[in-house]
Amino acid sequence: MQGFDNYSAQVPVIQTQVLLVEDETVFAKAVRKHLQRQDYQVNVAGDLETAGRLFKEKTPDLILLDMRLPDGSGLDLLEEFNNSNNNVPIIVMSAYGELEDAVSAMKLGASDYLKKPVDLDELSLNIRKVLDKNEISKKLTYSNKREQHAVESVEFLGDCKAINSIRKQVQRIAHLSQKTSVIPPTVLILGETGTGKDVVARLLHANSNRMDKPFVHVDCASLPKDLIESELFGHEKGAFTNAHVARTGLIEAAEDGALFLDEIGELPLDLQSKLLAVLERRTLRRVGTTQERPVAAWIIAATNRDLESLSDRGEFRSDLFYRLNVMSLTMPPLRERGDDILLLANHFAAQTVRRYGLDIEGFDSSAKAALLEYDWPGNVREMKHLLERAVLLSGGGKIGRDILNLDMSEKSSGELAKLDEDMTLGDAELQLIKQALDRTNHNVSKAARELGITRMALRYRIKKYDL
């Protein structure tokens, strides 16, 4: 362990790399010294040749480019940098009388320009502004590509009454969003774990007038406790230990697209008030600043917990619950979807057959009966994984009941313990948790599904009761 401690203490801090292309030695030294005091790593090139070499060797995060250099024009270098497809932001610096060069530079893709003589404080502000803008742009580009692919691959299957009702509500909300430029109303999606709440969130986004904007999925249950505020709201440089540079939060990254707050019931109480302020005022403050930033993201939230009951117990802010619950959609559990069970089973089995090039002829009558009888505590998510396994284990022909290997004794609500009249709420909770863990051989994920809570919530209670 000693060796690991020593190693972690020696991990270097990654600094922002700046390439300064400037032939005026005195000015270059002043800029370098000024930026180094702000924790930037600065490399200086006095001509085009050196700049081209350093660009390839150092892969800078930002370039400060003078227009007039001893061996040519900065415009030639700007074109070369842009053709590299590295998307490095470039700030050009031009002297009085070189305005045409600055205009040409902006047309060639420069991020900003400054007129010489340059004020060093103004230079710092422009660098920060350009880096922030570039960071947001990269996040949104990635988010767009990833989520656009996810939406295209998602299929919302089913023909039961509850699913058709969800479809109509999604279309109604989408129609509202397309008739106005106003931010669509907040949507709260309810339902057990694995019912497809994230699919509905993506469908809402894909059918809205924001479909070409980012979709940012935030799992509130998986965000690290000590970083959750910074992850959501962002932070300024120096806001806390190791905050060496300012950072855009996930709420800002959603910009004018959609922000999906999954497992909203797991958000700590102290951050619920900050989220409420975002919803009410449509602004946020990064950690470490009092500056308000506008929020144009459409907020969609989801939970498998009863927020109203949590509010009554003081575990969730009631004012935030009412603010989230403007429009709500409730996903039905799979066990209540009737023939949709067979429709989905055939779909997931066919997916696996196509993926692996297998020869399966569907399900025999015993397998169909088992699929309909099973309680599906993990809902659609459980079915997808179970069917993939069954198809892979099948030797061909039709899938039978034995290959499905369903535990027909398992119920999503679990076999409730017989409670004594003098039991406290804590005693009852402890007994239910013990029984769920015993039934699942201490499989935390499976026990959490049976109890209708998240893995994080169950782990908290396991630690609380010293299990």
C-alpha cells in the first residue's frame, strides 16, 4: 500500500498547453511569464518553421498567433493548423493597420483576435473565454453523435393500452414543443427499474424541435458524492483543491437541447435546492462564483422511487417534486403488459440471432407459457439480457422452457416478511432487506430490484445495518 500512496502523490497535474507564435522577444517573454503564473504551459516560436514543428510535437490546447513573422504570414500558418483537423482554438494578434489580416484570419477559422499592444489581463480573459467555448463545443459534438446514434437504435415496442397511452403523450408533448420557441415543460417519468424510462426520454427529445441539439444523460445515482455538484453545475478555477482550470458542468453542456436527470430521487438534499433554483430562475452558478449563467436546457427527470412519499418523510424536497411533476408519464411494469411480453421476447431473440448469425426458430409452447408466467422483477432490461443468454445457449431449433431457466418462485415485490405488531419501521426494513439478500444469494443488484430501490440505496442500508 505504501508504494501506491507514493505513486498517487507523484501524479503530475495536466496543464493547458499554449503555443505562442511571436517574434517580438520582449513581448513574448512578458506573455509567457504572465500565463505561466496562471498555470499554463507555454511554448514560444519566433517563426513559421519553429511554430509548425512545435505544433506537431506539443499538440497545444490553444495557439496565440502573430500575423507578421520573419519568414511569412501568420495566415499561412493558420490555414495549415486548420487543415490538421485538430480543432485547436486560435487567437490572432494583429498590430494597428493590419485589420484586413485579422478579418481574413477570422474567415479562415480563428476563434478570436486582439489588437496590439495587447493588455495581458484582457489576453487572459480571452484565452479563458475561447477555451470554455471550445470545451463546450467538443462536449456537444460528442453528445450529439453519441445520442443521435442511441436514438436511432432505440425502438419503443409494444401494443398494450398503457404503452399506446405513453406514445400519445409523447406525441402531444412533442407537438407542444414544435409550436413555440418556449422551453418545453419539465417532464417526470416514473416506473420501476428497467421499464424503459430512458427510452421514453430519448423519444421525447427525438420528437421535439430540439432533436438536432444535444441530449445529455445524467445518472444521479452514479455521480461521485464529492464531485456531484461540480459535475452538474461546473466550477471555476481554484474553487476547490485540484480545480486547476474552470470546467463546464453537465447542465451547461446540455445548452439548448435536453438534460435527462435519471434516478433523480438519489440527488442529495443539499443539491436539490440548487436544482430547484435552476428550474425556477433558469440560471445557474458554477461552484466558486456568484456569476449567473442562463440555462436553456429542457429538463426531463426519471425515478423508480415514490417522490411524494419521500417528500412526506423529508427525504426529498416537496417544492422540487411539485416543480418536476409538471407533466408525468408512468411506465408500466413488464408483468402487466400482457402479449407485449411475447412481442418483446421475439424482438430481443431476433436481435441476438442476427448479431451472431445463429439458426433459431423461436420459442416452443412451454417457453411462451413460462415467459408469460414469470414476474419479471427486472422488467424489459432483465428480459433483454435473459433472452440473449438463452439464444446463445440454445443449440438450434426452438427455445424451450428449460433453456430460459426462469426462477418462477421469484416475485418482484418479494415474499413479504411476517411482521410483529411491536416492530419499528427500522426493524421491518432490516428484515425485508435480509430476506431479499438471502433469496438472491447476496446479489445486490437483484435484491435492489426486488425491493424496488436503487443499488446505491441498498448499499447505503447494508452499511447502515452492518450486513
